[in-house]
Amino acid sequence: MKLLYFAWLRARIGCAEEEVELPPRVRDVAGLLDWLRSRGGGYAEALRDLSIVRVAVNQDYVGSEHPLREGDEVAIFPPVTGG
Amino acid sequence: MIRVQREDIDVGAALESLAAGNHRIGGVASFVGLVRDIGGADRVSALTLEHYSGMTEKKLAEIETEAHRRWPLDAVLIIHRYGRLEPGDRIVLVATASSHRDAALAACHFLIDWLKTDAPFWKSEETPAGERWVEARAEDEVAIKRWKLRP
């Protein structure tokens, strides 16, 4: 699965994108965020407060219960500040 | 029409081309967003805009369709810049054309409110205290609610 990070989440995690192999128990967005946090370091710091974390799957905004499938493009980022 | 670009926006040329050749259009409404030199209490010397290439274009096209669904518009134009910008620089142009002003003005207002809360762009400011990410404003979340976009 391809993961993308933007803005301060990218800076704290330390990379803009990565390919990951999800453990079978990770089935949805909430599970993915938990699993990433368990990696510690920049991940734990970046994902400490999930109220300021947004997720898009295949370029659409989704909630934490959204199911994940192999081959999904998952982007994790802070609330947007465009315009 | 949607454009996401690093280059500056030629507002005059863009507005002119929006209505060119269509004499049913009675008015063009527009909003131009500029870089301010103040962020909170600090002086801002520059701004860098990052975006999610691919999702940005997809979401902008969706909201353009939504604006056409809500109002009788003849044309919609959204140009949003990314990269490093300085105070006074243009960030975004939203323009809408319609037979009558009500539709054009309302759709323009809707689109800029939406850009603030849903377009995947992020700003980072250069200040005397260093570089920092701009935080989303609660007022923007309040503003988008008036359009009842979300269930």
C-alpha cells in the first residue's frame, strides 16, 4: 500500500511517501493510524492528536471507519489551509 | 476550468477569456486571494504552498461540477497557485459567469469558502521566528457550513 504524507505530518514523519505491507489485522483507517503510531518516533509524534489529522483514500476524504484494500493510495495530512 | 500552477495569474486576461464569445453572460464575479504580510502577531516575509497533486485537480473538478449543479452558470474558472509566494502576490483566482449577478456572486462565494476547507493545499509561513505551518481557522469551517455541502 502506498502512503503519502503532507505538510507538518511529512516533516515529523520524515518522508513524503512510502510503500508498506500492512499486517492482516489492519483493516480500516483507524487501524492503519494505530499501527503507524505503534512504530514510535516521528510517527507517534505526528499522529499523537488525531483531531488534527485528515485521511484521503484514493484521493477522496474518508472517515476512520473506511475500509482499506490492497493497492489503495492513502494520504495522511493536517487540516487544509489553501485559498 | 481548473488550473493549478506555479506561475502568476493574469487576472485581466483570465476574466476576459471567461466571457469571450458568449453574449448570454450578463456578469462575471471574481475573487482574488493575496498573500498578507501578517500571520497572527508576526510579520510574514514569504509563504510556501504545498498541495496533493492529483487529488487537488480531482477535488477542484468535483466542486466546479457542484457549482454548475447549484446555479445557472455559463462558466467557472479556478486558478490556484503553489510554490513560494511573497506578500502582495496572488494565490488564487475564482471567477464565475452567469446571465445574472445573483448566481455569479453566490457561486463565487461558495467556491472560495470551499477552497479554504477542502482543497488539499497547505501553507507554511516564513517569519522572523522561523518557518511555521499555518493552522486551519475555525471561522472557515463555520463559513462552509452555510452552503450545506455535508450531510
